[in-house]
Amino acid sequence: MTHQDRLDQLCINTIRMLAADAVQKAKSGHPGMPMGAAAMAYVLWTRFLKHNPANPKWPDRDRFVLSAGHGCMLQYALLHLTGYGLSLEDLQNFRQWESKTPGHPEHGLTPGVETSTGPLGQGVGNGIGMAIAERWLATQFNRPGHTVVDHTTYAIVSDGDLMEGVASEATSLAGHLKLGKLIYLYDDNRISIEGSTDLAFTEDVGRRFEAYGWHVQRVADGNDLAVVEAAIRAARAETSRPSLIIARTHIGYGSPNKQDSHKAHGEPLGEDEVKLTKQKLGWPLEPAFLIPEEARQEFRKALDRGRAWEAEWRQRLSEYAAAHPQEAARWDRLMDGKLPDDWDADLPAFAPSDPAMATRAASGKVLQALFSRIPNMIGGSADLAPSTNTYIKEYGEFQAGSYGGRNLRFGVREHAMGSISNGMALHGGVRPFTATFLIFSDYMRPAVRLAALMGVPVVFIFTHDSIGLGEDGPTHQPIEHLMALRAIPHLTVIRPADANETVEAWRAALAEQGPTCLVLTRQNLPVLDRAGMQAGGGVERGAYVLSDPPTGKPQVILIATGSEVSVAVGAQKLLAEKGVAARVVSMPSWEIFERQPPEYRASVLPPLITARVAVEAGSPLGWYKYVGTSGEIVGITRFGASAPGKVNFEKFGFTPENVAARALAVLGQ
């Protein structure tokens, strides 16, 4: 064995034993995957991965995604060893309160972690989104003799990742798009939590990916560094297809009693087994968390390599700026995440005399204006562009061999659409959006939740938002979906009442630092007369007084969202005929309203006016926070029905007459 061979094994065993010691100290975690995948991860990180630990946000770095997030000690060990801002003490605090080393990787918490992973399959889609962003930016900015975007996205994926449906959707699309700068290493250890993958996963993964259009290689021994290196090198040379490297590994490698066992998957090895493993690998029993100095020095070479890579890139960027100053200025703005100064200059406005318009149609008009002003806005729908009004034909399509278009064709792949868009936002430089029916937010919920957890600015467009969509019936009519989305922390949900609120909703969404859901109608809605609205209100405040009684103080408050706001306006008129003064409050966004100062909230919903009626064509769950125990909620507690939308609204009680009657009941009249 040569000196380099011994050094390689020392470095690999350092990763393995840091993982085993950290999980053992925490008495919780997954030691087996880091121990089994350490060798191929070592090859990737020390011989291929272009990164700068001193600047984790360098734009032209390679992206690394640990989709198998349960094996996070592998990533934490590599981040510490290569010189990121992760200390040995952080490793020793694995899975502890407020540590930088949580039980699964979290973007924004740990330096060098590109995305939050753990829900299996999501990282697979995130990586594909990053590769899409890289290709789009490269097409937009690279010029002959000047390359400013040229990096690769890598991921380590597991059996569990590839069992999940989201991974199948995402990798199918990646193959269609021929994303050549995408390389996934499959940790084929053949073990899941319940035992051998023979229990439930016996397909030929390689042939599946070949059918998807991927370049597939098989490595018989994931500990054979030369073969792993050759496979990665071949994958990098394949530029017309994404690559999957299937590496046969051994979970819990080195553990005498738990290697190749599900017992190495989700629990510590145990004190005795850690000692036996160290003995087998020729590792000192003490101290725990040992990092031999020779191994540390080898890993820390990443700092010098990273500085050199980034310095060389910055020189290229400087030369690019001299040759193409306008493009360089645009690059800076896009990578800073800034919108152009005049981004909202062309947004449409609508008058009450205009024809009734569905908010999905109004959104399409807004999107048309935004595309002309925001050059990095890119997105699409899950095969529903004609229905969601999200295809802007003047700006081309993002397709294999034509990566400069801004319309994405996701196909019927809602799961993948969400996770891919998160990856695009995480990459930086693009402003992604997605679109589908609100009922299919069920399919996207894991990705929407992770967008909220990470705080990434994706706009999720959900149309066909209620029983008002009509004849397609209860399978397509959302009931509980608005509340389900509102239940996600740090997610902003906006349901505009008409075309003008839709314009404001888009303005608010693009101002958000995190994700936003725009919930839009299929059916046409009147353009509301907002002449009587109080100054300083609107969608940007979350809720506002749309209409007060012409004389006297309000006796009852009608609170509504979306298409039901015009119903509340009709009820206000009926109540006025009966001598009852009603205030109409449009509340497009609970979340934005809750951020407002208490004084503003009290001005919209005065505490002394306890007679209140909430009107929303969905689950009433949650509305009592606004109407109290003495108020009324006109909502839906059953599934919808197949009938014309107007008939549904009548049958379910979303009429001015019923709302007025409920208001009178609240008043005891």
C-alpha cells in the first residue's frame, strides 16, 4: 500500500468514525449510511467537487445535495474537515438544541448545506432544479470566449430516495431535458429501515434510469476509489445526458456485528460496537471525535483549491464585465436577488365597468407584464398552462438543446414541479413559479412545506380554487386545501377577490422573502368598486375595509376572501335595505394581516364589534379566530358536487341572501 493509499484510508475512516462517535454521543441518528458511503463521498469531495469552504455562496461553485438526509453526519463531517464554518464542537452537539448539526440537513442553518433534505426524494428534485437553473443562466450569460456559468450538480441518493414517487417524476423530466451537468451517486447498500430492500424494492434501477434517458454506470465496490473516480470522470464527460452511478456499498461498513444490517440504519451502533468497529478499522479507541492531523491537513487542501478556483472565476468575471458591461450588471442584479427598479411599471389596472374576469385570467395578464420586466422569471405548470394562464409564448420554452426559454413544461408531475422549483430558487439567479389546480396542492404539499421551512421565494399558483369550478365535481373541488396551506408556518397564502386584488397579490408575492401561494378562481368575478375603501389598505396589509355603510357605525362585519367578497358586498346591500349597517372586509391573506401592527388590525376588525360573519367557500376550520364564539361562518363541511359553479354557490349557501340572513341571526334579528 502506497503512502497515498494509506492517507486515503485514514481520511475515509476519519469520516466514518466521526459519524459513529457523533451518533453515539447523541444516542440518536443514522451511522450506517455515512460509514458505507464515506469512500465515494471522499473521492467526490477531494477530487471533483469545485467549491470554496471560505465562501459557501460563491455563485459558480458545484452544488452538492445529500438527498439521503438521514445520513447527514457524512455531510457534517465533510464540511468540518474541509474548512467550512462548522466546528468540532458543532459535530459533538449533533442533534442537540440550537446546534448547527440538526438531525437532517437544514439550509440556512449550516454553512455549506445547499438544501434541507430528509423527506426522501425531495433532494433528488432539488438537485434537478439546480441543474436547470445552471443551464438557463449559462445560456443567458455565457458568450464566446467568456464563460461565467459552468458548474455541476452532484447528489448522493439512497434506496429510499429512489423508491419515492417524487424522484421518479423528477428524474424522468431530467432525462427528457438531457441535463448533462447532473451527476447522482446512488448509495446502493440494499438496506432500509425494515430490513433488506428485497422485501419491497427488487426492480432493476439502472434499467429504469436508462429508460428515462440517463447515462448509467455500475460500480461493484463503492470502496474502490479508482473505480469510483473513473465513473465520476466518465459521468462528467457525458454532456448530453444526466448520469447515475450505482455504487454497491455496505451500510455500517467496518462494524463487525451491524455491517449490512438494518440495525446500522436508524440507531447508534452502541458503545461496545463502536469500540469493536474502531478495533477492526485499526482506529484508536480514545479519544472520541479523533481527527488525525495528517487527515486534517489533507482535507484542508480544499481551502487552497477553493480560493484558487474562485480567484480564477473572478478574473474571468472581470474580463466578462469589460467585454459585456450590460450583461455583467444584469448578472450582478440577478445573483443579488434584486428586482429591476421598474419591475411593476406595466402592471394592469381594472375598472368596475370592465367585464367580469376570473382571477386566473387576471393573473395571466399580470404574468405577461412581469415577464417583460423581470428577465429571470421562469416557470410553468403541471400540464395545465391553458387552464392556469401561465404560458407566455413570446419567451420560448426551456427544452433540451434550447435552454434559454422561460416556459417550463413540467408535464403531469406536481410532486416534481414543487421540488424542482425549490431547487431553482436555492440555486439563485432565477425567480421560479409553478402552477396547478388548488386540489393538487395535496400532491405538492411536501415541497411547499420545505419551501416554507427554507424560506425560498417560490410563487405557487393554485387555480380552480373552490366549488365554483363547477361540473368536474368533488374530486376536483378543494374544500380543506386553503386551511391546509394556511397551517404551514412561514407560508404566505393570498386569495384575491378580483382582478385588481390579483395585481396586488402578485406585487405582494414578489416582495416576500419566502414562498407565496396565489389562490385563484376559474369562474369570472366582477371588478369590485373600491372607491369607499379606507386609505392605507389593500392586499399589502392582508385585510382591509372594502366598504363601510354610508351612514352610521357598522353593526356587523362581513369578512370574506376570494370570490365570496362580491357575495358579501351583495349581502351588505340587502342588510342596508333592512336598516342594518354592515362593514365588508376583504381578507385575501391571513398571514400578511397577522404581521400588521395591532392598531391597524383593530381598525379593520374593531374588538367592540363582535357581530361578525366569515364567508369562504371552504373548510370553516380556523375562522373562529376572527369571528369569535358568537360569530357565524358560512363555509363548507362536506365535499363538493358536480354542477355548474353558480348552482353550487346557491346550493351551498354562498348567496347574498343567505349571508345577510346569517348576519341578522348573529344580531339576534
